[in-house]
Amino acid sequence: MNFNKIKTIAKKEFFDSVKSRSFAIVFGIFLVLILTSSISGVNQYNEDLQSYQENMANFGNVKSSDIFLSFPEPELMSVLFGNIVSNIAVMGAILAIMLGYNAISGEKERGNLKLLLSYPLYRDDVINGKFLGKIAVLVMTLVITTLISVSVALIMGLVPTGDDIIKLMLFMAVSIVYLVTFLGISIFFSTVSKNETSSMLNSFMFWIVSAILITSVSGLVADTMVPEAQGSNSVSFIVSGDTGSKFDMSDFEDASQGLGMDGFDSYEKKWKVQNMIEALISPSLNYEQVANAILGSSGDKFSLVGNDPTQDLSVFEILMGKMTNLVSMFLWAIVSLIATYYVFMRQDIR
């Protein structure tokens, strides 16, 4: 392995990628989506904060332990990056695919790969250089979009706290792993495909199946594996805005003994089965669950602990609850890279 040669190949891949028309188009769309999502997120945060302050004023005389439905204070990172997660899940995957689909197949079609390997280069130098160059493009894109979002918040008078910075760093780390996963998958299909067209089709087909179709399939499998509770009814609770009223937890206890909780148990089992299937197959859904958990917008922020039903959990405690998704994310990234190495190192280049 020659690091100078890897650096040279990576540098060429980086500049070739950022100069390409396809990258410019996808990157431009990505920036517009991030900018509009950031502005919308800041406005939403201000509205949620105002609503939170009004709720606290209305329920100021009610003990938190008496309230089942809590009114959590909105967090800047959660609201600001709420829509950005879905943008990265979609546009980030498309960008990674566009960067990787012709990494090997394109070089084969143009005859460049055979010429390149005629030089005193090891194959691992070539694949390492291509990976590093394109990963650098993805990291640059993510850093730019993140800075845009934070800048919008600062311009509109919102300053991130220390906890927000920690969440932001974790969010960026998970996002990079996600983008590298689809880059590895795209380069893998580029390695095994005969031409650029088939490589692009295979890459996008994988993304469509794993990100969109898998939700319906996993739901059907979960419905088949977990029978519906007989006579289950949904249970709802309404908290009055009257400050003189108290919320009676015995209402929830009575409901938990009825058919409503049977339905809830059935739903919970189905959710676990569906989540396990999606965690094994879908990098996109794994990313969204983990990213939302980090930002605090996944519904896992609060937990009934002891006598305080609104006790705050740290981001690391929340991530422990997403360990299956985290492990699956890293496995997808590692397996895609290893598979690409294995195929490329053994491939007959003519």
C-alpha cells in the first residue's frame, strides 16, 4: 500500500467529482432543500416555544406526576434538523449513488481502468483512493449543509447550547456513516456491473426497495406473525386546559386492565417485528431512527422513570435503545466496503 499514490488518486477523484454536472445538480437541489428546511425549522421552533410557554402557564398549578401527556420544551436541534433528516435520507443517498455508480464501471467502459492498472499500482491503492476521494466529497457536502443550517439559526437569533453541539456532532457522525454506506453499495454495483447504466439502475433499485418498499413488506410480515387482539379498542386521553382540574391517573390504570391494553400489546409486538426486519434490510430507515433519536425528535426523549414521568434521558441513554439500528448501520457500511474490495481484488480486468 502506497499512501502517496492513494493520495494522488483520491485528489483526482475529489476534483473530478465536484466538477461533474450530475454532482452540481444534486448538490444544488440539496442546498435549496436544506436552506428552506432550516428557515422552516427556525420558524417552527419559535412557534413551538411560544406554545410551550402558554401550556406551562395554563398547567402551572398541576403537578408533573399527575400529567400523563407531557408538554416537553422544544429543543433547537430537534426542530431545526427534523426535516433535514429526511432530506439527507433521500438526497444524501441519491448523491452517494451518483458519486459511486461509475467509479469502476465507467473506468472500464472508457478503458481507463486497464491503463491505470498497467502502472506500478496495487489494486487496493486504486480502490482506497477512489473511496477516500468520494468520501471527502460527501463529508464536504455534509459540513456545508450543516453550517448553513446553524448559520440560519444564528442569523435568526437562536444560539445552540453545549448539549446542542454534542448532538450536532453525533448527528454528523451518523450521517457520514449513512452516506458512506450508500457510496459503498453504489461502488459495489459499479464493480460487478458491466456498464454505467446497469450500475446506476442496480444502485437505485436497491435504494427504492430498502427505503420505500421494505416498509410495506415488513408491515405485512408483522401482521402475519402477530395476530390482532380480539375486540381491542383504542384508548385516548384529553387533558383539559382548565387550571383548576387535575388529571386522574386511575383513568389510565382502569384502561390498562381492559381490552385497550391488549390492543396496545399487539401493536407493540408488531412494531418490534417490523422494526427488526427494517433494521436488517434498510440503511435509510435505520438512519432516520438513529438520527431522530440523537436529535430528540423520535418520541424516546422522555421515559417513565420512578415517580417522575417526564424525567429527561441523555442522548447516550436514548442511543442505547437504538442499538439494533446502530449495529445494523455499521454492518451495512462495513459489509458494502468489504464486498467491494473482495470483488475488485479478484476481478479480471480486460
